[in-house]
Amino acid sequence: MKEKIRVGIVFGGRSGEHEVSMLSAASVVDAIDKNRYEVVPIYINREGKWLPPASSEQALLAGQVDDTATSVAIVGDPTLTGLIEVREGDSPAAVKGFGKVDVLFPILHGTYGEDGTVQGLLELANLPYVGAGVMASAVGMDKEIMKDIFRAKDLPVVDYLMVKRKEWEGNREQVVERIEARLAYPCFVKPVNLGSSVGISKARNRTELIAACELAAQYDRKILVEAGVNAREIECSVLGNDDPIASVPGEVIPQSEFYDYEAKYFDERTQLVIPADIPPETAELVRETAVRAFKAVDCAGLARVDFFLTKDTNKLYLNEINTIPGFTKMSMYPRLWQASGIGYAELIDRLLELAIERHRDKNRSLTSFSR
């Protein structure tokens, strides 16, 4: 009998999207082919403590977190290929191993997971993992750098500017004047490094702009202010490594003023129209642009690419790329692939295969030089 592939599902984390990560991970664990894979759940609590598989499974299935459990860790030593138990005061010989992990599936939305930090650890440990590498993860998380790269690659983005928190707190009046000189109302204010629309506000006037900047500054040291456009919200899923493919586009129709956190995860009135009701040539442009965006940041595995399609001129703007999108069965990323002919369980298979493929390709590169 062929040995099962041990898949570490990493979820939770020190992020404002902790709950979303839990939902995504539970969905993956439920759907993954148990005849082919052995699941090793790895829960990271809100303080950043990694819990052993048994406690992680309890957190995932029952919502009960045993914070008294011994910590586990993946360490940046490629000779240690799995989780190790870490106890304060133990000698190295007393460290208990949980067996090797063949491939990791990080389902850590937001900071300390989607931003390249965990990816860097897994690179040091020389473990294959699903999704973008260190650079693409960091770029995809930093909305300012991401948009700078998109603009440099001639990809269409709305006008924007960035404000440092220190600058905002030092001279709010001057910052407001600079924003108003550059952008008209309404505009959108966002923390640069966060996802799931956490901390995002629409500002229609100066009072709302000040409140929006105050909110965004609570979440990040950088604040992004973007021009508002009267547009439809179109999304497209991308799958692959060096030769990625794009799904059919879908449209998000929130009942609130924009697609905020509540609309994404709790408002049952939010409509996901799949495929989007747009002309065939526009759909093809969305797919082409999504692949270009994926390649622009050297992404891998998966990404959801979000767009604005103006209602008056039908002009397409690239909003952002999400390197670890929501992954419940009802999330847009898997639903777009479902509509494109790839079911949820098959999608998990493909992502794990892509992770191993990319890891093998990376390990072909020389890391030392001798004359």
C-alpha cells in the first residue's frame, strides 16, 4: 500500500483574520482526500503559540483551545523535517518529534502568515509549501509596493498615495491637505498590510477622512489612500506556477456601500455572481490581466485577483492580488474554479502537487560555488 503524504495544515495565527483562517482550514480538512493524505493540523493561537496536532484538531473541530498544551515548532533546520515539541528547560535530547511533514498548506490569512514570514521559515526548513514564496507573499501583502509594481508593469490601477502613521500622528492637518490636493472625494482609506477589508473605510468628506485614517493607523504603520471609482467588483482565480491559468471571472454585489469585512463573511445578502455578467471580451481581459498580475509579483500556486470595472466607461482597474485567499467551500476562489471545471477536492490536490513541483524545481538550483 502506498504511503500517505503527510500534509501539515497551518491555521489561526496572529492576525485580524484569525477566524477566517479557522473556517478555511476546517473546510480543507473536511474535503481533503483521506485515502491519499494524512492530515497534520497545526494551530497557531492569537499570541503566536504553535499547538501540537491533537490540541490543534480540538481547536479546529470543537473550537476549544488548550493553551496549556506544550508548544511545537518547525525550525529552520532542513535536517529536521517535521514538528518538534518544545519544553522550557529541556535538553535537545528530550525534544519529542511528531514525525516528518511532507508538505505544508499554510492557511494563514493576513499578517504573520500571508506576508512572507511563515514562508521564510519554511524556506529555511527546506519544506515544500502551498502558495507564493517569500517575495511574492510580502509584495502581495503590502498594497503600496504591490501597486507600485503593477504600475511599473503597465497594469491599470487607480490613483493612490501612502501616508506613514508617524507622519499622520505628527501633522494630521498637513496630511489631510496633501490627500485632498491629490484625490477627490469619495476616497478609500486602508491599512497597507492587512486583508479581508479589515480597517478599510470610505471617506466622503474631511471629517470621514480623518476618522478613516485614525482607524487604519490602528492596524498598520502605513496608510493607503485610493481614489474612489463608481465600479463593479470583479474577481478572478489564478492557479499554477510558471504557466498559470485563470478561472472564469465572478462578480461580488454587496448590499452595503462596499465589500467590507461584514459583507464578506457575515452579510447573507451579499451576492456572488458566477460567472460575472460581463461581455466575453471583458471577461477575457480580466483573465489575461489576472495572469499578468500573478506573474508580475512572481506568484506561485494560487491567488485571487480583484478588479474594479467602472459602471460608466467599462474601464478595468486592477485592485489587488490575494496570495492566500479565503478557502472555504463557499469562498470566491474555489467557487470560481468549480464554475471552471475544477472541484474543491481536486483543487486541493492540484495545489499540493504544485507545491511539491515548485519545491523540486527550487532544489535544482545550486546554493554553493566551488572553483
